[in-house]
Amino acid sequence: MYVGTLSFDLLLGDVHSLKEKRSVVRPIVAELQRKYAVSVAEVDHMNLHRRAVIGLAAVSGDAVHLTDVLDRCERLVAGHPEVELLSVRRRFHGEDD
């Protein structure tokens, strides 16, 4: 079994309230869940309206498949023009850990 996690540190564009922030973050979270069947949530900076951290986790029996899913998730978030991807932290836990 392999477990992979991603943590996306995001700077949001023209956002002036927490309500506007939710309207940007929630569709990204929903799209990741729908397209890739991963567990994902906003995990930090909940009270800041221009920053967000989205955490993502996935489990697979195949390391290659898991790496592919994590790569696709990262590309999806990076491709959203309304957010600037400041950093991505990737962790990979395999059977040897």
C-alpha cells in the first residue's frame, strides 16, 4: 500500500472577503474530489481571505499510479488562473516506511 499527500499553499487573486474566498476554494476542492477520487480539504489559513492551504491524500496499491494521480492533481490546481500556487509539498509513504 502506498499513501501520497500534497499540500498546496495558494495566494488568491481578487478576493476581498471570506465568502469570496469560499467561492474560489470550494470548486477546486470539489473538482479534485470528483475527477480523482482523493480526500481533500482546506486545512490552513481559514481566517485569511487571500490565502489558503489545501491538503490532499490518496491511497493506491501501485506506486506508479499514485504518482500519476498526484501529478494530475498538482497540474489541475496550478492550472486555475484565479489562484497563484506558491508552493507544493509532496509526501510519499510506501511499504518500506
